[in-house]
Amino acid sequence: MTTIYYTAVSLDGFIADQHNSLDWLFQFNLAEPPDWPAFIERIGALAMGATTWSWLLDHELLPPGGDPKPWPYVQPAWVFTHRAWPAPAGAEIRFVQGDVRPVYAEMARAAGGRDIWLVGGGDLVGQFWDAGLLDEIIVDVAPVTLGSGAPLLPRRVTAPPLRLAGVREHAAGFVQLRYTVERA
């Protein structure tokens, strides 16, 4: 089982702009990355932070004045938050808070040997990094800069450095970088 942070990022390292918007990413009208079907098939559980969950609710699942969309995943999901949130009908979502380690143990049991996907954001992923629970980072780098916003991973990761596992160009000028997390 591998714990993977898979996300898109601007060329200057931001996963969302200063307003937590992903409009910069959706201008590319990409349905999904080329490796998406194989990736999501590997996933047994996923986790995200409250800001990511809020964006999903407001822009995808329950958009104001728009048509609600169904929860897109069959895997159980954990949302790290201190607030009460609505959840789409039929979705297996658990709202949790606190230390990521006990929640990770629960996620690992639910994943049944399959991988865990850390959807975002960067601070939540940083908590998994701090706990030694992050194994791989996959970043689709977009050909745009944002100047500021939510950083990819607001942690200092220098020793040992991440190990480059792959580089690949794909649609609309994106480059995918794959790194494995080396342990000291």
C-alpha cells in the first residue's frame, strides 16, 4: 500500500490561487489526466482537507444555482475538518479532526491493501509528511503561474531529497513529475 499525493500545480508551485480557486486549472478543459483510469483503480481510500472539500461542494457537488453532481468516487473518503458539512447522498464520507496517524490506520484498513490518495490540500499532506506517512508525490505541472496562493507542500523537504521516479509530458503543455519519498 502506498500513500500518494496526486495533484495539479502551477509552474510557480501553487495548487490554488489566493482565493482558493481552481479556475486557472479548469481553463484547460481537461476531463482527466491520461493515467487517471489506472490511478483511480489503485485507490482504496482518499483524504482531503476542509478547503478542498469546501471547493468540491461549492463548485461540483452542490453549486449555488447549478445542477448538483453525484459524488465521483466509489472509495471511502475522509475529510479533515473542524466544521459540520453536508455530504452527498450515497457517499461514504467521514468527517474527522486531529492527528492524522489514527485516521490513517482507519483509512488503511478500509483501503484493503490498495493505495491511499491524498487529494489535498498542501497543509494536510504536510501533516502526513510530518507523520512519516507519505510515500509518493505525483504533480501535474500546468503551464501557468499564479504569483501566490496555496503552496504545493508547505514544508521544508531537503534531506533526504525526494527521488525522481518519472517525468512525462501530456495534454495542453502539462508535465507530470513523479517523486518517491525517501526516508532518512
